[in-house]
Amino acid sequence: SSSLTRHIIQDRSMVIDRFLAGVNAAATRVPVADVSRCAIIGFCFGGMVVLDVARSLKLHDDLQLAISFHGILDGPKLYDPEKRPPTEIGHITRPKVMIYHGKADPFIPRENYDAFVTQMNGLGIDYTLREF
């Protein structure tokens, strides 16, 4: 399982695309699914996925909230300006993001934390980071 996790963490774009395919399938195939009333929530690895989806700026326009508990905080390049030019970023609906993070988490080095915060600010994402 750890080799699978390593592979997935190395190809975060694939994870984002698979997650969004699931959201789009639900939005189009499940009659009672109202994506405009949905939030995405993840814990640990799932928290990383939630944060990656929010930072990729590929998120379904209707999703309003992303919540990460104990997610992996880092700053991988997830937004591709060649696929979506910076001039379009201002027109993208960005979800509000809530992050709950254990301050003493030994798996998140300070430089990863700093890269994460810098990236979130640079993308103009409305987020709240609660540390405990």
C-alpha cells in the first residue's frame, strides 16, 4: 500500500482529474445530486486531495467549500497557466477553504507549510487555517 501511496502522491494531477470525474459524474448522472450545495471534505490523504483540487483551479464551479483535516500541506505545482491563462483566474469561482492542522505534526516540515501558505495566497484562495 505504501508504494501505491507514493505513486499517487507523485502524480497529483491524476488524483485531481479522477476526483473531478467523480464529482462531474454525480452532477450529471444522479438526479438528486445538487453540487451547488456540496462541500468536499478530506482527512489526511483525503485532506491532501481536497487541498490539491482547490489549488488546481479546476474545481467544479458550483462547489462552495473545501475542508481539510490533517491534510498534507505543501506547495506542488497544480495550476497550469498554459491550460488556463492567468487572465481567466479572476473569473473562476474559488471555494472557501477551511484547513485544520496539527501545529506539531512531524510529517509537515516548516518549509512545506510555508510553501503551502505562499501558494494559497498567490492563487487568491479564500482560506482559513486553524492550528491546534
